[in-house]
Amino acid sequence: MVLVTVFLIALVGTIVGATVFLVLRERARRHQSDGAEGLLIEQQRTAHAARMRATYSSVSVHHGNGVIGDEGNHYRS
């Protein structure tokens, strides 16, 4: 019975600790200001992801010749 109680206390402690950590991390992210540069990078990545989704749709992937174009040969960080 003691083992079950210790296990449940450890489980609840882990859940509470993870929740507190995630809440504090999200609160810290909201208070950081990226400025215009961060917003520009996010917009570029969103546009790139939209182009990739349009270029490599399910139909083009399953019915294509399997050759990746220039867009897929490099990684943008």
C-alpha cells in the first residue's frame, strides 16, 4: 500500500511540475519582444511552408516521378 501511495504522489508531483514549467515558459515567451526581424522570419517560413505544401501535395507525390526539385534539395534555417 505504501508503494502505491508513493507512486501516486510521485505521479501527481510530476504532473504538477510539468504544468508549472510549461505555464512559466509560455508566460516568458509572451513577454519577449522579437521585433520586426522575428516577425519577418516567421512570415518567410510560413510562406515557404505554404509553397512546399502546394508543390508536394499528396497527388503530386504519389503520381510524380519521385525526383525532388531544387526546392527540396536545401534546408532553410
